[in-house]
Amino acid sequence: MDMQTTVARLAEEAEQQIRDRVWELTPGDRGLAVQVEAGLREAVGPPDAQEVLPEKDRLEHLREVLAVLAIALASTHGRLAWFLSGAITALEPVLHWRALPAADDHAFGTVPPTPEHYTEAEDAVRRLQATLARITAG
């Protein structure tokens, strides 16, 4: 399953749980989710801004997203933690990407992503950001 599909399913589940009142964000969860949403928005900008960046910078921004998610995950429990964990898992392929050339047998298993891979990951981050904005607005 690709990143966008995984994130779309994650977003749909979160929004459904909020609508059904299965998941009611505590004030602490809401505050943390707002911080995560801002961090994702800051790390990955709009498509026209991201796509003109060098690959090295695009990869750096995607790694920043993973850092934002991991730091938030470390400080929460319950449904928000499960949501953040799912987001990290969806974006896990980013951890195997490299932007610098290397001999394949000396790159620790990393691979150079295609421009489409960057776009897919950035779109997935935007979907996560939009979902967090919606669930914290209520």
C-alpha cells in the first residue's frame, strides 16, 4: 500500500472516531495535535514551493516531519499516540531514502527516491496536516 492510501485510511478512521465520539481529544491531546499540525505545515510547504527545492532539501523536510511526529508520539498515549504511530509507519519509506550519490553496496540499504516519491510523501504529509487541523478545530 502506498503512503497516500495509508494516510487516507488513517485520516478517515480518525475523523470517523471523532464524529462517533469514540475519540474525544483531551485538552492536552488537542494542544499537542495543534503543535504537530503546525510542525507539519512548517516542514512541508505547498507543492509549488516544495517541488522547486533541491532533492536534498525535500528529503530534509520530510525527515523533519518524522521528527515532529516522533517527538509528539513520545509525549502522549492512547488514540492520539496510535494516530501518530500510524502516521510514522505510513511515512517509514522516507527513512530508506538518500539524496546523495553512493555506491549501492555502501549506502546502508538506502535508495534514491524518484521525484514522484517525494511528491507522494509530501502530499501524504499535507493530508495528515489537514486532518489534524480538522480534528482540532471542533
